[in-house]
Amino acid sequence: MNPIALSKWIPNLTHPLVIAGPCSAENEEQMLITAKALKEIELVRIFRAGIWKPRTRPNSFEGVGAMGLAWLETVKKETGLLTTVEVANAEHVELALKHNVDILWIGARTSVNPFSVQEIADALRGVGIPVMVKNPINADLALWIGALERFANSGINKLVAIHRGFSTYEQTHYRNQPNWKIPIELKRLFPNLPIICDPSHIAGKRDLVEKVCQKAMDVDFDGLMVETHFDPSIALSDAAQQVTPQRLDEILNNLQYRTPFSSDRHFDAELDRLRSKIDRIDREIIDALQMRMEIVEGIGEAKIKGQVTPLQMERMQAMFNMRLQWGKDAKLREEYIKELYGVIHNESLKKQTDMMNLHKDGIKK
Ligand code: PEP
Ligand code: MN
């Protein structure tokens, strides 16, 4: 995958890149009123609208279909905004290209399916239109990467990943769990791949949208895709999570934009000093873990001689309680200590079990 920078294909790119527009195209008037208000917001560069809507249950509004493409063309003509639409099969692609849509996006329910993704990627071979790929609805990074790779293999290098959260069975205060470590890992693996957050589908309700936008800026995402409707209360889909153009403007003004680098030399020096302290401490932690493991092996040998099991529930309980208390005294979160000692203890157990198996094999021979 060899994606090119947003600045190479978005004219006069500003940060963050903002994509806004309704969840669904409903009628031409709704599109134009919303788009004209969005055009006044400097950071908004791309107008979105879904026309084929993948709905969870049948008999809900499934989009206006191809006629919405003409409205998107009008929006483009009247506002100069770039346009984007969701496509889910080769026929959608053909229609969108015919109506000069600038950018295509792949929805979360499509990126889960390699057959659909491949069909779309094949339809796009040699076309070169930018493609934005939403994460699959389940928390599967490989599937997301796979979808992006299918487009890359079709010769598309104007690629963008969109993080829209992951569906879980448990109800939480988000509609889709953000699971930030997944998009962050994607960024680590593909540092050149632009990544945009869709706070609307993560939040599910408009009051949470700003908070999710801020988080996306704090982890250095390239942009935001925010569902916007001139009157969300009458929206035919995702009414609870859409914001008005005015509210979007307010959100963008409230956001704190921090950069990963600072031009302040004192700041850099201070950061370097603190980071080298962290490096030293981590080195000490590793040395301590090594010493700990040597003792674990000693205990393992004693247990072999004494013919006792590696796992001794009572000792384990007592050990955990002691560490939880130490953690509490040190003002470290209980979950953190639990998780940490879960990992450390498991590794010790594995070591002793391996030692016992080796010993058993030795006896057999
Ligand atoms: C949408 O953007 O309106 C949409 C259907 O999103 P997702 O594919 O993320 O559910
Ligand atoms: Mn939506």
C-alpha cells in the first residue's frame, strides 16, 4: 500500500480536513440549504451524503437512490465543495462516476465483506478516483487493512481510512466503541495513510460529537467526517447524531489543535529530558523482570522436587491482594495493576509449566 498525502490531491489543504453533510440525501432543498451553510465554514472542504443507505432493519428509509447523484452535482456546482458518496457495489460505482462524484467512500457494512470490496475495487481499476474506507463494523484491523489493500492493488493511491468505531453487543454510552488503539495501530503500520475520524457514528448522539472530535485531534488524525443537517430533528436517518452547520462551526472553533512537534526549543529539551528518564525506568523494569524470572525458575525447580502444581490458588490470591494494596498506596488504578500482574503471573506460570513438562519428558525417556 502506497498512499499519497492529502495535500497532493485536496487543493489548498487545511487542517483538519473536514467532511460534512447529511447522513442521507433526502431532497434537493435539504442538500442545498445544508451545503450552502457548510460552505461558509472554512475548514469544510468536502460535502457528504448517503444515497444508498445500508440500514440495519428493513422498512426504514433506505436512501433516495441514483436521483440523489444529480443533487450532489448541483451542490458541487453551486458551492464548489468536493463531493463524496457511499458505494457498495459495481453499479453504484458506475453511477457515481457518471455523475462526477469526486471521492467515493466504502461503508462499514461493506468493508467487512471481501467479495463486495473486491467487486468495487475491480470496478475502479484504472479510474484513479480517491477512495475512503471505513473500518469494518467488527474490531478487526486485518480486515480493514485488507480492504484498503484491495483498492491499492487496483491502482488507487488516493486512499483514506475512516475510523467510525466498532459495534459491540453490550450497550455503552457510545453507539460504536471507538477502540482507539485499532486506528492508532493502523497509523503506526501505515504512517503515510491519511486517517479521518467519523465522530457521528461513534457518538450516536450529538452531545458527544465534540468530545470525540477532540480525541481524534489529540491522537493526530488528519480530519473529521461529521454528519450535518440543517434541521436534524426532521432527518430521515441518524437524526440523534446529526448537528446543524452552526453547531459544527462551534465545535470546530472549540477544538484545541495540538501538534506532535513543537517549534519551541525549551519544550523539546524538556520533553527529551523526561523521555530519557522514562527510558531509564523502563530499562530498570526489564532488568527487574529478568531477575524476577530467574527466581520464578528457582521456585519451579523447588516445585518439581516437592511435586507440587505450578498454580497454587491461595498463594496467587494473596499475591494479587498484596500488589493491589501496594498499587492503591501508590495511587495507581486497580484495573491497571490487575492487568499488569495478570500478564506477569501468567508468564511465570507458563515458565513453570514448561519446566515441568520438560522434566516429565526427561523422566519418560
Ligand atoms: C454513514 O456514513 O452514514 C454510514 C452508513 O456509516 P457507516 O458505514 O459507518 O455505518
Ligand atoms: Mn449515518
